[in-house]
Amino acid sequence: MSGAHNLLRNWREGECPYRLRPRQRGRPRKKRANVTEFEKIQKVLWSMNPCTSDHIPAVLKICYGLPVMIRYNDATELCITKGQEGRVVGWDEGEGSHGKPILETLFVELIDPPSKVQIPRLTVNVVPIPKSSNRVECLMPNDSVVRVERTQVNILPNFSMTDYASQGKTRTYNVIDLTHCKNHQSYYTCVSRSASAAGTAILQGFDTEKITKGINGYLRQEFLRPLRNPTIRAFQKWASENNIDYSSKWHKSLQWRKNEKIIQEPEKDGTWNLAYAKTREVIEREKNQLGKRKATGNSGQEVSRRKRQVTTLAPNPLNLPSEGR
């Protein structure tokens, strides 16, 4: 195991040309790429970001103490799992077929693993991560796709991460940038990673309207009920339980009159109960059928047609659908 505090090394992966094809529909026949042709684009592959090749880097730049994240579940019993964080403490190197140095094994000290790991002749929580081969599709700058068999250690530098990748983690010191967060859910995910307010640092200003202007229509629909009457009744019940006088704050033309403040219970006549029950029964039956079709892989056109039939029933519960629908 070798390593130095001030040493930065570039490790190029070992690659074998597997298939070269343009982006197109269907499943084309496999063909071997010309070795000479592949050598011409080898330098382009080495210069590309990991996001263009399924997060398996072509060139891995490491140094002693580099924070890294493990990308695959190599050994769950040793806490070598996807998302586990650590720092580089050493490596073993070799020479590839292209004459460039390649990484044989990387030694990583795990940070706060679920349990202590002790491997003979290594310090506590230090684990070896060997290189492995994976077939990946690399998206080239000209939008073509090159499929290669890439041999690399499955780790990535871990200086920062997105809100999606940070879910489930707790940070003692949480430095966040909210500039490019899309909505209030993203704000919540970033800020709630902090163990304390004292350990939270927001780098720059952010758009406060994303957490003050109200929720969008898609989220409001989650609070709706199948019909308008139950929706209004649920709102009035919530307001009365919390002693909220909502009507007095509205515009005069929108304020409810005294006889409108209480929404009457639905009349328990046979027609209404039969129509509503039939509507709910059809909706549940169609949902179950849609789930079965998705599981068996039926066509999307049939699913869309069934969805349209279901949505036409809810606004007009008195129009009883026939059994054939």
C-alpha cells in the first residue's frame, strides 16, 4: 500500500472496445469496433465527465485524504456499500496496455460505518476496493454512443452531492447552496441534513418565494376529494376545529352568507348512494385492472382509454355506467 500526502495521481481505466454505434431506435446487431478507430477516440473518452458513462470515471484523480463515495455494493458485510463515504489512505498501482498507470486496489478508510470493520494487517475501518470491469455506454460529444468494457475502481470524489443523493444522511457541518433548488421540497431536503443550526452554512442568497408563495396546483390536488361537496366539508371541519374565521378575511363578493356557511350532509336517498357507491366501485376496479396491465406490460393506448373512462364518471355520479364499461 503506497501513498503520499502531497501526491496527486491520474489513474486511467483499462478499456476494451465492445461496440461503436450511433444513437438510434431498436436493438441493432452487435459488432466489434475497429481497434485503430477506437484508439483515435480514446483521448476523448478520457476527457469526458463521469456523468456521461454511468458514473464510472475514465480518469480517476486521487490523493491521500481525498473524500470519496463508494458507488457499488461490493461487500455489504464489510460496509462496502453504495453511498458509503470514506477517505483515501493508500493504493496499489500497475501499468495498463496503453502504457499509462492504472489503479489496482484503493484503500479507503470508512467514515462512520454502521459497524466497525477490522481486516488483518489493516487499521480499523480501512477496506480495500479492487478494480472491476463493467460494460458502460459512453455518450460522446457528437451524440453518438460508444459501448466499452471499462475496468476501474468504483468510487467517485465526494466533495459535494445533490439534494437527491443526500437523502438519509446527517451532516455535523452542512454547507449548502440553495441557488439552483427547484422547489420547497428541495430546500427542505438540503437544510434538514444538518445535525444542528449552528453547523449549517448557506453559501449565498436564495429565492424566498419558493417557500412563501404557497404550493403549486399539483400538490393542492393531493388534498382534493372525488367530489366538491366532501372537499368543502373537509375544509370547513378543519377550520372549525382550529377556530379559524376564514370567511371574514375574504373579499365582500366572495364572503359566504349565513345560510352558506354550513354545507349540508348528502341526502341519504337511494339514487345518490347507489350512484356514489357505483362510481367508487368502478374507480377502484379500474385502478386494479390498470395495475395488472402495467405488470403484464399491456399497451399504453388501452390504459389511456380506461383512464379517460374513469375520469368521466367522477363529475357526473348520477349517470350510472353500464357493466360493459
